[in-house]
Amino acid sequence: MPKLRLRSAAPAFLLLAVLLTLSACGMNDYPNSTFNHTTDYNTAIDALWDRLLWWGTLVFIVVETVLVFTIIKFRKRPGGPEAKQIHGNAALEITWTVIPALILALIAIPTIKTIFETQAPAPAGSLRVQVIGHQWWWEFRYPDLGIVTANEVYVPVGRTISFELTTKDVLHSFWIPQMGGKRDLITNRTNYMWFTPSDTLKSSAWNGFCTEYCGASHANMRIRMYTVQPDEFESWARHQASPAVFNPLAPAPTPVVPANGRRAAAAPADTTPAPSSGYIFPADQLPAHVIPQTPIPAGITFDDALLAGGDATRGATQGFMLGGCIGCHAIGGVPGAVSTIGPNLTHVASRHTIASGLYRFDGPTLARWIKNARHLKPGAIMNTIGKGEYDPILKSTMTAGLDDRQIADVVAYLMSLK
Amino acid sequence: MTTSHTAAAAGHDDGHVHHHYTTTGLDHRKIAIWTFIGSECMLFASLISTYLIYKGRSIVGPFPHEAWTSETGQQFHAILDIPVTSASTFVLLMSSFAMVLALQAVQLRGTPLPANPTWWQRSQRSSQGWLLMTALLGATFLGFQAYEFTSFVHEGLTIKRNLFGSSFFTLTGFHGAHVTAGVLWLMTLLWIDRSRGLQGKNDELLVDICALYWHFVDVVWIAIFTLIYLIR
Amino acid sequence: MATIAAPTHAGAADYGEQTGIWSWITTVDHKRIGTLYLWTALSFFLIGGLEAVIIRTQLMKPNMGFVSAETYNQLFTMHGTTMVFLAIMPLSAAFFNFLIPLQIGARDVAFPRLNAFSYWVYLLGGIFITVPILFQVAPDAGWFGYAPLTSPQFAPGPNIDFWVIGLQILGVSSLAAAFNFITTIINMRAPGMTLMRMPMFTWMSFVVQFLLVLAFPPITIALVFLLFDRFFGTTFYAIAAGADPLLWQHLFWVFGHPEVYILILPAFGLVSEVLPTFSKKPLFGYNVMVYSGIMIGFLGFGVWAHHMFAVGMGAIADSIFATMTMLIAIPTGVKIFNWIATLWAGEIRFTVPMKFAIALIAMFTIGGISGVMHSSAPADLQQTDTYFVVAHFHYVLFGGSIMGIFAGIYHYYPKMTGRLMSEKIGNWHFWLTFVGFNLTFFPMHFAGLLGMPRRIYQYDSGQGWDAFNLMSTYGTYLLVVATLFFVWNFVRSRKTGAIAGNDPWGAATLEWSIPSPPPEYNFAQIPEVASRYPLWDLKDPAKTAGIEHSHADSMTITDAHAVPVHEETERKTAKELGIPMPFPTAKPLFTAVGLVTMFCGLLFLRNDMFAVAMTITLTGAAMLIGGLYAWLTAPLE
């Protein structure tokens, strides 16, 4: 009878599926797998998980097999035995209450142990990273290093990273699946989480996600974490802590009065973009899964040819102000650009992604983002800057704003902020 | 096999009530009021828990038990007035006593007065009097609450002001709404008593379930008074 | 199983009952109200299913772009809200209504008009919370609406207003029904039916009513706080005032966890009716099954914060809730074993209801195992808010509750309608459901543990989730086909199904001793019950020889008018039998409309349309008070 064959095959098939998948959980195929041992945190969790999986599989096999066996053996058959009128059996019932209780005790004890271990205060000497959630981007601060950045976070391997998590608006949750468990960001509270990337890890890039529903673009609130070697991290951190490398608006340095009393001529303002001097994760080594593939939605145009002619100085001195950018974005060293409403852009060009990991950081994408962020990212709080663009939240067309040429200037400026 | 059910079913004592067989011997409404009170316990437990969770966490005053000066120099004193609230608590407790007497009066209806009754024995049978007394004492309590709420608002504590204001007014407001519903219920019973007289098992039950509700509302107030007013 | 007369199909008219729409609007008959719940809940089940189909189509491929983010967020919110509050709970209510009085040997529930009121409030509340999606203003903060996302600062539109008010309306319906059923079960049992002789469905439903009474007030208060914040400017969830978002979470989950037991226990009860019937032997360990149900209900109030392992409650709280959650797995597991033991040494007939009941055992086991995996707090930090937990709760809610409810529908359809559903179509429904369900939800275990978060309208390619999502979507389409078979079977069998007679299955309990469908008055004579399996006592005493029986003179619960359990096949009207029936009345509907109108008025407050709001609310209040007055002063029968 077909139904019996299917039923008896079911548990075997499912078991096979479980085993196959376990064996297939390689890092390349499943780049966000929670099963890898890259930190002390996920190693501890995975040890618990192994116990849960083995007990779970055992219970599954036993229960389902007994069930399937029972319905086959005791199916009504012509000439088969009559049903036995059994009402209960105390010994059996006690046994199958005690055995699960024992199994659960074997799970409970390591669980409680791991809870206390992973929630102990972070070890001394940890690197403090503050994670501040916003709709729909991540603010990262390294208070001991004077760094403020957004969406992409660098951490050194072999050192404990101690996260201090909070949010400025609604609830969010910080999760890098390959690093460990998640922790929620709760308004009016600070939460704590720490882990130590293994010192055998070679420099890698990881995806992270917001895992507490936070509104329209919850799906688009992504993180890039880079676990790098300590010297790479030092280089990166030193650079990130410095003001913007290209700053036409920097106040002129105070002239030094030389001993002979004659003042030197004032140094001219810096108008040439400087090359980056800090470590960033090499673009050509980025694994495929951290490179965003999100397509730009239809309905937005930009003349990419204008990008080549974009003037960074004009972008810094005019576009950045005219577009209203200074109202939300801080750039280290730029007078008046101190707002923390939006991501800090001091070294934005040292990032590989924009819009919180949603799109790639390149000229054409940046141009379209500036032109109509709300079109590219539902609900984005960033204003629609492109003149003539339709704002989906205000439901009206912008009569004021930047034209494509001005946007090209701003793009050139931002791309100079390495 | 008997086919006629109603003939042997217990008779129509008052109005339209059929005395059906019940498993416990209790009227359905008696059991239902207890389940209702069960849900109300959880309702007030949630409200009181919220108050206690937010206790001490308001960013701005006024505060319940201590004075506070705002950034602009405005002075607020401790807003809860224990003596006045003690008086209103007493009034509510007395109303429960009146309720007990009202129920007893309905139960005594139809029993003969003893010879040479004392004024107390006569007044024990005044269900209208005791129902009215309960309602009046309840209304007096509500009057105290109205006075308290308006004076708090006057002193700067509104329901929007801070966590204390929101949780306090919501909790005591819900309680006051329950007292109000109870007063309306009592007035309805009073009106029935005046129009056709309350007598017999069914009417005793009506007064009994009202009494249960009234006592419950009183017990909730004891909890609120203790946890919010008395304990700092 | 022999009946006295050859069964022919009986309609309401045969029993002198009214027919036509007005009779349905004014009904206070628990059987009709149960039927109303069933049809309405199945309709909402289809709506919730359609929402799921759109969700799964959007998730079929990375960056699919089938629906916008806003639409998707409304869809997943409404899918959860619809399935929990408008489908599964009312499907259980359909069975509470139809079955409980029949199982305990009563003629109706304790408060028939309150019963009707509960239904109408549910219907109106369901419409209230569903219609907004047609205008793209459906609630969009998830079925659990965490603060402060739902506060006026972050949700300025009307979407959340519909959600808050809609849930409050539905809460009234559930609470009123709970008061009704508790009173009914405590106070209206037939003579001889002690609590430990009640059928398992009635027992599990009894526990559920207590859960409803105690769990709904916390969410009522949580919603009151949100309502006050949104309409009156209070500070319960206001960030600037220093509010704690965890207040909402605690209040919600103190409700939310007992809620999941509210969702599963009735299905457990139905399975406990079906398995013994088709194994031809009694339920194994009845006492333990009752006690474990009570324990689950009780412990269910002690585990709520296992939904909050990621919020940072601290190691001690995490440990306590982890342990309590593991503890509750024990009474739950015991039920699985007792069911298997019921099957053991039986003569198993694989009818469609039996297949669904066995499927519940198999699928709930999987859901229970993933549940234990969640209970380990540190491990849960990799599982919560991912598709792993989506897999878990669909295994217990679909693989558990829905499978059990389908078992109940196939099992009790003959009793409700007098005709059997088609076994052939039923088998198609079952197998397509079984395969489709597993194909949809099993891959989600993997997607979750391989990093896929929940509640995301789009995901990027190259994340390792593509294959699992594709499988889940195909499974969903298979479920659509399966459901079509069910709808066809359900609708068609009313006219073409085989005539059922009193007891088509050879079951043990009182509801099978009366005609199908039952007459208005249920029992011509209230039966006197001597054991847990009154009908097997009557028809097959060998089956029940092993359990205790009471005799008339030793019974403590008595009613002079009760007679020993017997089969009833005569078709007399209530009038002929002299049984007083409650008057049909539209007052419960009128009162329900008044109540819902009052709530509707609130909607206008936020747009500064104060006069409009007041007018509507006061009109509603007048209807409510008028309706209540008329209702309370009118005699029941």
C-alpha cells in the first residue's frame, strides 16, 4: 500500500536530509552559517547546539520510528487481532516521564553554565565598540580610540571585542551570524555582548543583519564586519580617528611666528584630494557574499557621464551645503558638520558599501542614492535631494534640490573622503 | 420514559426563571462572576505591576513622595496626600460594610420581624436604605478621587506629564471606572427594589453578585492604597 | 454500531426549527453559533493563507521585487494576526461551541445570548482588522507590535490604530466566551459526569478557558497603554519620557505564551477523541493526560520570557526561564507517548481524521524538539528572530493545531451536518497537505541556522538561502492545491456526502448518542453517565470493563429527570417534548454592533475629528446600553 511505504520512508528520509545538510555546511556555500567556530562565543554556543542536535535527533528517531512501527503493526487487518483494552500502565508512564526529565537536565546544566560564561563581564583589556541603532543604519563608535563610523566595523582578531548596544529610536538587534549570537538594542538601555575572534582567523569579511523588526527597511539594515590582523587594525583605527583627508573648508592653520618676528605667508587651503593612508579590507579580496547584488530599483535615472567631471572641491564647498547634507552628516574637520542624525562620512570612501550594506560603494550608485535615497531604500529618513525627483514618503515632487551636475560634484567629494 | 420535562422542572418562582439542575447546585451567574473577578485580578495586577516597574523612573516631576524642583526653578511638592486618601479609603471600606447589610436585608425579606423590634432590627431589613448607603459611600469615594485628580492636575501632574502621571492616573482611573460601574449597578438594583421589591432566591443572587463585585473593587483599592500611597 | 432506524438525512425543519438568514442572525443555539464560527474562521484561514502565498512569492528569489516593502510588512503582520486571532482561535471556538454541551450532556451553554454576542463581536472585530489591507493601511508592525515601533512617533498613520482597537474588540469576544464555557463545564454536566469522566476535548477546552481568562487581561492592559499613548499622549512607551520598551514585551508575552497553549490544547483534545475511536481502545492514561494538560496550562504562565532571551534580562532570569521552558516539555512529551500507547495494540482504521491526528503526533514532535532547542538560551541567540523559529512555530501551529483541527473537522462534520465528508477527496487533501507542509517549513530550519533573519521583505543573492526559499515557496503552492481539495470537500459533502446516522465511527462519548445533526434541544432526555465512555458502555461493554463505573444509587450528582445513557433516534420537536428553548433574539448582535461602533469612534480622535469621534462613540454607547438593557430584562426562555 503506497501510504505505508511513504510513512516508513519518512523518518529515514528526514534523517538523511539532516545528515546531508550538516555535512554540507561549509563556509563557502553557507556564508552566514551559525555553525562555524570563529569566536569563543560561537564555539560555546555550538557546543550547546551539538548536544541539542544529538538529543533532538535521537528523540526524533525513537519517537517517529515507534510511531510508524505502531501504525503499521497494529493496522486493522482482516483476521487481525482485536484491540487490547489497555487503560494505562503506571510503570511505563513513570519511565517515560523520568527519561525526558533526565535528558532535559543534561541540557539544562550546560545551558546555565554557558549563560553565565557568556554573560560574564567582558575581560579586561577588551576593545570597546559602541553600537547605536538607527532606523535603518548602524552607528559604531570606538570611544577609547576616538572613532565614529557607520555600518562597517573593523575588529582585530585575537582580542576580545566588547560591544555596548543601544538605540536612538526603535528596537533593533545586532547579529553577525558567523561571529555568535545576537543581542537586542533597546531604547533607554545599554546591552552588552562580547566575543573574541580567533587569532587563527585570517582577515575576513562577514555579513551582519538587524534581527528585530524595526520598520520599513528592516531588511535593508545590514552590517559588514571585518576581522583583521592586529597591525591592520591599528592602521585602520589610526586613520579613522583622523579628520577628513580632503578638506577644502578646513580653517587655515594658525601661522607660526618665527623667532625673527616676520610672519610667514599663510599656507594655501588644501584643494587636492590625498590618497588614503589607512588600512582597508582589499576590495579584490572581498568574498562574493559581502558584495551587495541588490539591483537599483527602476524609475531613477542619472547621467553617469557627468561623474567623470565631478569637482570634489565644488562638491565640498557648495553641493554639501546646498543639498542640506550638513544638516545630518558629520565630517571630521569640516566646520559645522557635526550632526549625528545620519552616518558619519569622514572616511566614507574607506567603506565598500553604502545605505547600510545594501548597495555597493561606487560613483553611479552613490549618485542615485543622493538623488533619491527614499526610492532606493523604503522609508529612508534621508531627504530626496535630486531636483524634480518624486519623494515616495512626502508623495510629491521636489521642486528644489541638486541637479545631476551638482550631485556629480558631491559624489566626487565623497569619494575623496578615504 | 417520561417525555414531559417542564412539568416536573422546578417551578417558576419569580418572573421567568426556571430552576434548572446544576452540577454544583450554584446558579450559573455566581460561577460566572467569579471567573470575571479572576480576569479582573489579572487586569489590575498588570496595571499595578506597571506602576511599580515605573516607580522612581520618571525623568521629570512631580513625584509621589518627594518634592522636586524643575530646571526652570518651579517647585513641586510630594503630590500624594496620605491623610485625605486615608479618609477616602475608609469611606470605601464602609461602603463594603453597607453592601453586606444590603444583601442581608434582601435575605431577611419575607421573614417576620420579632416582636418589639429594635431600631437596628428594623433597619436591617431596609434593603433600599443600605443599597442607597452603599451607592452614596461609593459616590463619595468617587468625589474624593475627582477632587484628588483635579488638584493633582492643578499642581502640574497630568496623565501626559511623566511615567508616574501616566501609570498613576491610568491605574486609579480604571479603578474609579470600576467603582462607577458598581455605583450604577447599585442604583439599578435600588430602582428594581423600589419598583417591584427585591425578594426571593433570584433577587438575593442579583444582590449577591453585585456584592462580590463591590467587595472585589474594594480589595483592589486596598492593594492600590498600600502599594502606591503607603509604601515609598 | 447498529442503530434503531435506518438513518436518513434530517434538516432543521424536521425538528420544527427556523430556517433562513434571520434565523441565523437571531440564533442563540450553540450548534448554530459553532457553525457560524466554523465558516467564518475557515474564511479567515483562506485569507491568511492568501497573505502567506504572496509572502512566499516575494521570497521565492533574492531581490524578487514582487511586492513593495510596505505591502510586505503589512502582509506578514496580517498573516500572523489573521491566523492566530481570526483563524485558529475561532476554529477552536467552533468546536467549543458545537461540542462541549453535547459532550457533557447539556442542552446548551450557560449563557446562550452571551455566546451569540461573542460570535458577533468576533465577526465584526475580524472585519474591522482585515478591511484596512484593502486600502493599504493594514497594521504593519508585526503580529506582536513591539514598542516603540508602534508608538505615535514611529507609526504616525492609522495602521496601528486598527491593530490596537481590533485586538481589543477580539479580546472582548474571547473573554466573554471563556466566562461562558467555564460556567458551562462546571455547572451543566450531566448526572454522573464527574470531572474525571469528561471527554478529553472538554477537559483540554476547560484548561484553555482558564488560560483565556488569565492571559487576556495583560494584553488588554498592554493595548490600553498603547491606545492611551496614541490617542491621549500618555508616556507608557514614550522614549523621551524614559519609558522601557520591555514593559510592552513582558505584558505581551505574559499573554503570548499562554496564548500558544490556547492555540494547541483544543487540537490536542480533538486528537484525544479521534485516536481512541479509530484504535478501538480507550485513551491510554486518561488521568495523566488530564494532569499534564493542567500542568501545561499552569507552567505556561511561567515561561514567557523565553521569547525575550535576546533582550538582555541578565543571566539569572535567562537561566530561570530556560529551565522552566525545559520543564514544560515534560508534560507535553508525555502526551505524545500516551497517544502512541493508545495506538499500540489497537485496531487502527486509517480514516482521514485518523491520518490528520497521527500527522499531528509526528509533526508536533518535530516542533517540540525545535522548541527544546530554543529553550537553551545561548543557543537561542542564534535561533531567535531567524527562520529557524519560523519553522518551529509553524510545525507546532500548522503541524499541530491545524492538523488537529482538520482531524476534528473530518471527525465531527457528520455530527454537524448529518453527512460524511468524502474519504477520497479527504485523502488527497491529507497527502497534499502533509507533503506541502513539510516542503514549506522543513527547509526553514536550515535557512534560519544558516543566517536568514525573519520579517525581511527581501534578501540578497549569494547568502546561501536561495534553495531553501524556493522549496518553501513550492511547498506553499502545493498547500494551496491541498486547501482547494479541502474547500471542495467541505462545501460539496453537505449535499452529496453519505448519510451519517448517530454514530458513524463507533465512538465512545455522549455526542454520538443523538441524531446527526442533533435536534435543537440536543438530548430528548438528559442522560445519566456511569463511566468515562458512556456509549461504549452501551454498545460494547467489553471495551470498558476495566474502568470504574458508578451506579445510580451511589452517584452524588443527581437530577431526577435524567435517564440512563441511551441512543436517541426519534425526531420530535422541542415543543412536542415540552422542552423550553431559549428565544431567538437579535439583541446580542445589536449590542455587539454598539460595542464595535464605540471602538470605531476612537479611530477619529487622532485626526482631530473630535466631534465625529464623540458622535460615533456616543451612538455606539447608546446602542450598547440599550441593547444590554433589553437583553438583561428579556427572559431567556
